[in-house]
Amino acid sequence: MSSTSNHSVAIEKSTISANALLLPGIKLFSQFRFFTKTTLLSLIIALPLVGLLIYGMVDESRRSLQARMDSTQQHVEVARGVLEWAHSQQQTGSLSRVDAQKIAAEVIAGMRYGKNEYFWINDMKTRAVMHPLKPALDGTNVAGVKDPNGLALFQESTNIVKRQGEGFVHYQWIKPGGEKPADKVAYVAGFKPWGWVLGSGTYVDNVKTEQHAVLSQNLKIVAIIAFVALYFIMAYIQSIKSSMQSVSLHLQAISQGDLTHQADVKGGDEIAGLSKQLRAMQDSIASMLARVGNTGEEIAHSSSEIESGSMDLATRTEKASEHLEESAASMEEITTTVRNSANNLHKASRVARENANAAADGGKAMLNVTETMAAIHEQSISISEITKTIDDIAFQTNLLALNAAVEAARAGESGRSFAVVAGEVRVLAQRSADAAREITQLISNSAKKVADGAAVVSHASTIINSIVESSHQVDNLLQDVSVSAEEQSVGVSQIGQALTQLDKMTQNNAALVNQTAAATKAVRQQATTLVSEVAQYKLLESAMESHGEGELTAEVAIDTSNFDFDAAIEAHRHWKVKLRKAIAHHEHLDADAICRDDACALGQWIHSANCQLLGNKPLYQSLLQTHARFHQVAAGIAQTINASDFTTAKQQIRSGSTFSQVSNEVCTILTQSKRKLI
């Protein structure tokens, strides 16, 4: 992985470096037209080739001349070998100097090379020793012999030998059988033992002739190649120009909104590939514009519906805000009432507590009264016993008085006073008995009343105790009610605050809904503008048809007069309410009936012969499949409810569930169908 990354980095760096190197050339060529670029490139390629050709020809001519000169030098060296042989014969005594020179001169005079090249010999005093073609010059001074240009070639040869021992001499000489002098180069070499200058020349005019012939031939080849190259270059330029004009016209048509124009570029070069890619881009743009147009129309319709819904929602939100404001005011009044009730309950609890305490004190007082009445009752019994004793005493006294009266009667006059006293005593005893009986009666009545009073007091004490207990219970209940009232006051206050906050949020929501409505209106206007802009483009029928095949329009006329799309949308939205109600009341649902997608009004319309005319239209097929899936999911939830698994059923209808998604899909497709069909 690291090596791949490093390699990629290296390639990127090299690409950047290459682009940096090419940048001056790119800037230069970007300033020229295509024809100028092609001509400049042709010259850049052709001129170096022509220069290289000329240089090659010149170099070949130089090499040919050098080869002639080297060959001449080599032959002169061979001829000098003859002189050295003859000199060696002289030194060995085999030949005399004169004979050796004569033999050497004769041998060299007969030597030839090339076509008819020869050797000559002169001495250091510029006298001709041997000239095979002009024997008349032998022994004569040839220092004055000059070529047509005035060069004393024998004198020059002698001077070169004197200066450097050997060398080349360039001059002109008339060819045998010719009339005009021709360029010739001679190689001369000195032979010191005899003081001779040995030389041989070769004509080099044929080198120039050959050079001119080769040049002429090369120029012809170059001309043919240049003509062919020019033909193909012009054809290439015309092909590129034609292709570029076609592409330019194509682009111009596209820029003017005409996407029906097709670039007529043939071939397999880059421009043809560019044209194909441009055609593909045009088709893609046309397809995109068709989609954008359809989408823009859908956005315009949807935004119009959203705007209408948003305005309705804004109105209802404002009404809800007003109701919430009224509810908040009512809750504030309720809070005040509950707070006052709580305060009154506090007071009632305090009064009840005081009453309970007073009742407790009364209970204690009644207990004391009961105890006092019991003591009086006991004392009444004691008094009754005392009066009984008095009554007994009176009875005994009466008996004694009666006995005394009897005894006084027996005593006569002497007992009369005693009888009077006894009568008085009996009267007093009788009166005491009567008084005792009255006292007993009074005490008995008092005791009875005391007993009745004690019973009444005991019953009153019992009632007061009950009142005390009830007062305590009332006090406890009032305390509980007071605490509940305080909690209720806090709760009502929190509800009031929540309602106030909800009112603020509802007002904010209303503002947001208004903003949404405004934004939706802007979106609708922009969508309308977009549709207008797209409508300016001229599209192929194929591009329009390729994006119109999914619409429930033009090709098939569908009667929708007997079908209410809004009612169908509302009915399918209401299914969630039905299922939630069934969960809350533990109702039993007919899952088999719910599973059928041809029982409801929408299903009957979808499966009607009228809608089946739509065939395989994508929107119709989507509505058919989504509606069937909706009933399948709803039937599954019904089975869950029938199984009393209410927790799972609640999860199955919550927001984000499969049921919620498929319900939204059905409503969305119905909205699209409504827009396409109505």
C-alpha cells in the first residue's frame, strides 16, 4: 500500500514537472490558430530534416573528397616504395644511381590507378624528372607551369615538400581529351636521398558531379515526400478543420438551446471520439433537461400544494395559538382558584383542629360532670339511708310516744301532762317521719334524675369523644386535602407555564409555517422559472418520450370523475387511527379482510377495467404494488392485535415503522396520480 502510494506520488510529481516543462510551449501554441499551429509544426519537423539532409550531403561530399585524397596519398606511398626499393638497390651496389633512378622512373611512369590516374616526378629545383603524359617536360624547368587560376603547381608542390615533407595541392588541370580545366587534388611527397618530389593527382570534379547528382536525386525524393506530406497535411488540416467546424456548429447549436442538432463527424480519431462524447453529453443533457422539466413541473405542483397546506396549517396554528392563549388564561384563573381553595383548606384545617381541641376539652369537662354526678348519686344514696334512719327513728319515737300515751292514760290525771308531751312527741315523730318520707322521695327523685343526667352526660361524653375522633379525622383529611391542593396548585401552575410555553412555541410554529409558505411560494416560482428555462431548449422526441413513458397521461385516457383521490388519501391515513383505537380498546380485527387490496375504494378503482388500461406504466405499477403491500402490513398488525401483543402492535405503527413508511408511500403516489390524471 505504501509503495503504491509512493508510486502515485512520484507519477504526480513527474506529471507536474512535465507540465511545468511544457508550459512555455503550451502558452506559445495557445496564441495561434489551428492552421498556424499545423504549419509551424510542419516547419519545425521539415526544416531540421532538410538541414540534416543538406548536412549529410555536404558531409558525404567531404568524405568522398577525403576518400579520394586518402586514396591518392596511399598510391603515392606505394610509388614511393618503388623509389625506396630502387634506392636500396643502389645502396647494395646492384644498380648505379643513374640506373636505379631510371628504372624507378620507368616503373612509376607505367603505374596507373583509378580510371587513368598517373604519377609524376620533379626535383627540388622544380625540374621535371618524369611526366608520363607529357614526356616533353622531362628535364625542363616546370616552375612556370600554372593552372588556369595562376597557381604554379610544381613550384607549390616543391615548396610544400620543402616545408613539411609531404602534403596536398589543390589546382585545376585539363583532362586528357578535354578542353576545360577540372578541379584536381594532388598528393606530393619528397624523397630526400635523390632530392625528388613524387606526386599524383586525381580529379575531384566528378565528386562534385556525383554530389550534384545525389543532391538532385535527393531533392526529387524530398519534393515527392514533401508533396505527399503536404497532401496528407492539407487533408489532415481539412479533416480537422471540417470536424472542428462540425463540432463548433454543434456546440453553437447547443449554446442556442437546440439539442436536436447532430455533429456529422466520421472516423476514429480523437475529434471523432470527442464528437461521440459530445453527442453522448448532448443526449445526457437532453435527458437531464427532460428530467429537470418533469421534476420542475412536479416541484411546481407539489410546492403549490405545500403552499396551500402551509397556509391552511398557518391558519389552524394561529387558531390553536389563540385557543392555547385562552386556555392559558383559564388555567391562570384555575390556578388562582386552586390557590385560594388551598388557603381556605388550610384555614378549615386549622378551624377543624381548634374544634377538635375544643371538643376534646368539652369531653374532658363532660367526664368531670359524669364523675360529679356519680359522686352526687352516691351521696344521694347516703342521704337516702340517713333519711331511712330518721324515718326509723320517727317510727320508733312514734311507737314510744304511743306507748307513753297509753301509759299516761293508765296513769290518769297524773299522766295527762305526760300524755300531752307524748302526743306532741308523737306529732313531732309523725312530722319527722313525713319529712323523712318527703326527703326520701326527693332524694329518690334526685338520684333518679342524677342517674338520668349521668346517663345523658355519659352519652354526651361518648358523642363528644366521637366528635373529637371525627374532628381529628377531619383534621387529617383536611391536611391531606390541603397537601393535595398545594400539589394541585403546583401542578396547575406548571400546566399554566407549559401552556404558556406551548403558546409561544405554537406562535413560533405559526411564524415558521408562514415562512415555510413563503419559501414554498418562492420554490414554486423558481420551479416555474426553471420549467420556462428548460422549455427554451429544443429536445429530441426520443429524449422526451424516454421520460414520458412513466406518466399516466396522453397515451391512455382514464376516467377519474367517479373517484375521489383526497378521500382515498384521507382513508389510508385514517388507518393508523383505527389500529391505535383497536389497540386501546383491545378490539378484534378481521385480518383476512384487511389483507385484501381490492376491497377498499382505492383497491376497487385500481383493479377496475378502466385503470387496467394503463398496463405496465411505472406509476400505475408502483401504486398497485405499494397499495397491496400496505394492506399486507396492516393485516400483519391486525394479527398482532388479535394475539393481544399490544406492545408489539404499538411499535409496528409508531413513526418510522414499516407501516408508517408504506402509508406515506401510498399517499405520495396517490398525490402524484391525482396530479397526472386530473
